[in-house]
Amino acid sequence: MDSRFSAFDKRLLNDFQRGVPIVARPFRAIARRLDGCETTVIDRLKELRAEGIVSRFGGTCRPNVVGASTLAAVAASVWELDRIAQIINAEPGVNHAYLRENKWNIWFVATGPDRAFVDAALDNISRKAGLRVLDLRLVRPFNIDLGFDLTGPSHCSATPEPVASPRPGAVDRQLMQEMSDGLPLVQRPFHALGPRSNIPEHTAIAHTKNLVAAGLISRFGVIVRHRPLGWRANAMVVWQVPEARVAQVGPKLARLLGVTLCYQRRPEPDVWPYTLYCMIHARSREDASEVLTRARALPELSNVAHEVLFSSHCYKQTGALITRPEAVA
């Protein structure tokens, strides 16, 4: 990390991206481990959020367990990029949108409370943009918990299957939306949810613990933005692995140092035959290329057709939409 950050900042940003205690005063728990004070932690998180370093303090929710999501793409003409991006960004539920180096050049994630909501969003975008929208649905995650080790190369660990648990209820859905939006940066963030969500503090804490234990909230802590922290050479690599072999290849690719996300998606064979995806977040193209070279060297990926799509611009990056917009409001 660069000289903009103090030793306190580095630990705050690096050590608390996951595993923060789910208690009434989580920032006090962080402060104790940093030998600091609760107010300093809260104030610094507010400053880092205002600077665009921190996205939020909250959680990342496992996709398609509560609500629905998909990765989508359009092939926009160069002279229409801004117009098409505005259409995509304006659609409720679109929470990530990037320009990538490919014929299919604007990639985005559409989320919502159910599949019908996501389908309607894709239909709206297709109709307003006048373009086909690729709908590349998640089949199997090998790792979807994007965290960054700020002291060295990023590495992902396997994403466990969610623990069998009762179907999440209304309180769980609302809490997952709050986690996706970000908890208030105050001494008692769960208590502060009460006036806007009507969830008592003790209930919010108990349900959040259950959601984390069940794997429905995959990570609870400080959610950082990778680009401002120096990870600017980001590539999505797509591999044309036969669907019968993806379950064998995916875990090996996910364990490769430098691979930060890895998952299987449904192909669209006529235009997009790729089944296995991974993300490489690196500080330079040279570093990303080294990771890609190691991936290509895996025996299971030798001579497998693939494409490398570097990101060149971020249009949007927010949390997922889990409850209906009127419920959020």
C-alpha cells in the first residue's frame, strides 16, 4: 500500500475485510485489536468512504440464494458507449457495470428480489438500448468472496456451500439488503437500523450471526474498492471448458495465486460458448499476465480456448438489490 495510508489505515483496511465480530459495538471490537479508540475507527472509515477507498461497512451476500442475479453484457458501438452505459446504470438492480476490451464491451451485474425482476431489467435494457443482452447465469461458484490482501498478491479460497437452514424470512432479507447497502458508521450500527427497518438491535445481531453461519452472508466487515487501492489491471478471463469437466477444473483454477474470483456460468453457445470464468486483479498488466501464464500452464487448461477481457472503465459499483426498491425506500 502507498504512503497515503498510515499503519493504522493499513491494518484497518487489510485485517477487517472479514471476520469482524457481530456485536452491538463492532467498531469498539476493531479498536481493541488496533490498540486505538472506537471514535477513531468510525471517523477514519467515514473519511475513507468519502475518499472512495471504502465502499461500505457491511456484508457480501451469496448470489441467487436470496434474490436473483446474473452477469450480462451488450455489444455497444464505440460512439454509443455513454448512452448505453447510462441506460444500464439507470436500471434498478444493476450494481456493477464495466467497460471491457471485447466486442461484448459493457458488462454488468443485474440483481433483484427474484428472477422475474432480473428478467424484466434485462428486457428493459435490451429494448431501450436496441441491443441483444447476454444473460450468463451463475451455475456454480468456486470462489465469489472478493477480498484483497493488501500486503501481497490476492488469493481466493474455496467458497463453501451454504449450510442447510430455514428459508430466509422478511427480517433476513431486509438485513441482507442493509448489509449490501452498508451499515451506519455509528457506535451501535445495528441499533441505528431500528428507525429505518423496524428491526430491534438484538434481533438484527442474532439474525446476522445466523446468516453468516449459514453462508448466506459470505463476508462481514470493511468492503474496499480495489481500483483506488492500486488494483487497476483487472481482467476477466473466460474459458471454453466442456461443461462436464468444469467441476474438476474450477477448484484448481480458483486456488491459483492471483486469481480473485472463479465461477461457472451458463453459456450462450451461438455467440458466447464460455463456461468457466475467473477474475485477475493486479497492479499492472505485467502482473496480470504472469497470473494468466500460470493459469494457461495448468494441465486442465492447456490448449483450452479462452478470451481475456481487461476492464478499461468502471461505470458503477454498488451493493446488490435484494428487496424490492419500494421496500428499500
